[in-house]
Amino acid sequence: MRIFVPKERSDGETRVAASPDTIKKLIGRGAEIIIESGAGEGSRIPDAAFRAGGASIGDAAGAASADVILKVQRPTGEELQTYSRGTVVLAMMDPFGHDDALRAMAETGIMAFAMELMPRITRAQVMDVLSSQANLAGYRAVIDAAHEFDRAFPMMMTAAGTVPAARVFVMGAGVAGLQAIATARRLGAVVTATDVRPAAKEQVESLGAKFIAVEDDEFKAAETAGGYAKEMSKAYQAKQAELVASHIAKQDIVITTALIPGRPAPRLVSRAMVESMRSGSLLVDLAVERGGNVEGAVAGKIVDAGPARIIGHANVPGRVAASASLLYAKNLSAFLETMIATESGALAIDFDDALVAATLLTRDGKVVHPQFAADSG
Ligand code: NAD
């Protein structure tokens, strides 16, 4: 089985889909690995480190003869032209709302797997790319805020006077939000948080933050069987907005992480709320690439918004590239290992496996995933 790991082509993508550790593991399972020269540069993994792990270093042409291609982002149209029929491609495919891209992948005959559709069950925890990347994004959001903030995070009582602790409000307490809470607490901030899932309340409180939410009947029922947030009614959104509006006016830093799978990010912070903040306040919008939680946020930019600034860095996990690649590579290799026959080391995909069924987007020229097939097939 031949595995190819390309250098990512998308602008600003610093991550790579393999690490010296994961290639060693896969070689141990009988694989031959070719890494495109420079693939690890953005994550500080030199070609020599991959070579020392047992991989060969090649160029982009390696894609054509690969049985498996490991990637961070969905292949571009140009990349697809170099892929062969039947090749297995594992990546974060960003499938929602991208029917044309799914069709293009289907037409090349590849087997495209979307890692972000991995079920959140115990067996697949090690393959959970959403968690591994969101965790680092939550951490980095606080570091980015601390870097831009003109005041200190911890309270400092000095002979020259007292510096108050920064007040940080985290909106959305999933994987990213909980890590943001923990990181802001470690830096000494006074932290509050909100979420529409009732289960989040206890998790927020266990990290030493205060929970802020309208806790009505809709809130108590607001969680899907998969543990994700539901889109809330307009009435709930209005009540919640009123509560958070008065809260935001008293905050120094707001970090938003709210997402709903397959839908645009909910708008949580209006321009008026931003305007109500004190001079020098900051908002970090981790959902900016999915439409944004904060009105006025721009992906890839820090924008001035009256008294505050809105930080809208794109690809936040890529701002901690070495750590993000390490974990992402492990997520991929763990999944790929389930597809390798023990004796022969050949690719042996069990299409009845729940993990395969949940993530396989395209096969034999068609979009086969039930969630996307009707729109795109
Ligand atoms: P996510 O990235 O989809 O969304 C981030 C957070 O935003 C979520 O907590 C969501 O409830 C919240 N949110 C959505 N709309 C909101 C709104 N209008 N206002 C405020 N908050 C809003 O979430 P995630 O981090 O991927 O976590 C989703 C769920 O999956 C959680 O229940 C989490 O505990 C669970 N999870 C399970 C596993 C596992 O079992 N292996 C692993 C990771 C996460």
C-alpha cells in the first residue's frame, strides 16, 4: 500500500497530514510512504525528519500512483486532476454547502472520506479531528486576545496601584469554548460563559467559570441526540440576546465559538453590543469562517469596530501548526489503520463499518453519503 502526503495547496494552510510518529506506525503496518518535499515546513517538520522516520521524499507527482492520500484540506480542482480512480483520500472535506466540490471529487472516482463527519463515539475518539483542532483553536483564541489586549489578564496588586483582572466571556462552550475558558482562567481572568446546550452548564462551572443563559423550557430541551446544538427559535434568540447584551457591555474580551453542524454560524453579537463595550475591548470570532458569530467580523482580519476590535483570524488551529499537525496526523493514521488488513498490509475497507459509512462521501464516481447524495449525486 502506497501512501502519499502532499504539501497543502490552500492559502495560509500551515498544517500537514502526517508526522514522523504516524509514518513510523504506518510503515510498521506494511505501508510505503512518500512525502512531498516541504510538506511539513509550516509545522516545523523538515523533510529530514520524515526521511528519518522511514518515508521517501518526492514531488507532487506522487499522488498519481498512491493508494491513499492523506491531506488536511479538501483537494483543489488542480490536485484532483493528478489523482487516480479508486484512491482513498482522507481530509477535512468541509462538505456542507459545497455540492460542486463533492461532485468534482466523485467524478475523479476517488473514495473521499470527510474526517469531520466521524461519529463522536468512544471507539472513534482518537480519530476526532473536530475535537483535536477545536481544542487548540480555543487555546489560541485566548492567546491571540491576550496578545492584542492593552491591559493585563491577572489582577495585580502593586505598590503603584491595582490592575483589575480581565473579564472574559466565552460564547459557545463546546470543545473550543471549554479550552478557552480553561486558558483564560489560567491567565487569571474572571471568566463567564454561555451555551444553548444545558449539559454545558455543569462543564462551565466545573472549570470555575460562571454560566450565563436564559434557562427556559426550550433551553432544557435544546440538545440533539448527537450532543450538538440545535438551531434555537427566534423568540429564544431574542431573549438570550437581551441577557447577553447587558453582560457584554461589562466585558473586556468576548470569545465566540458557536457552531451548528451543517448550518451557518448563529449571529450572537450585534453591532450595537460591540458598540456598548469599553474602549480597548476585544472580540475573537472563532466562527468567522462559517459566517461569523459577531456582526462585522472579517475572516483573516482584525477590524476596528468603535470602542472594540474584532479578531477574525482564519484557520486558528493552523496558528498552532506544529501541535495541530501532530494531533491531526494521529487522528488520520488511527482511522487509516482500521482499513489495513493485519496479515497482508493491504487496504481492506469494510464498507459496513459505522465509521466508514459515516465519513465516506464519494465512491465509484458517485456521491454516496446519504446526507449529500440527494443534492449532489
Ligand atoms: P460545535 O463546534 O458544533 O459548537 C460549539 C458550541 O457552540 C457548542 O457547545 C454549541 O452548543 C454552541 N452553540 C451553538 N449555538 C449556540 C448559540 N446560539 N449560543 C450559544 N452557544 C451555541 O461543538 P463541539 O465543540 O463540536 O461539541 C459538540 C458536542 O459534542 C458537545 O456536546 C461535546 O461535549 C460533544 N463532544 C463529544 C465528544 C465525544 O464523545 N467523543 C467529543 C467532542 C465533543
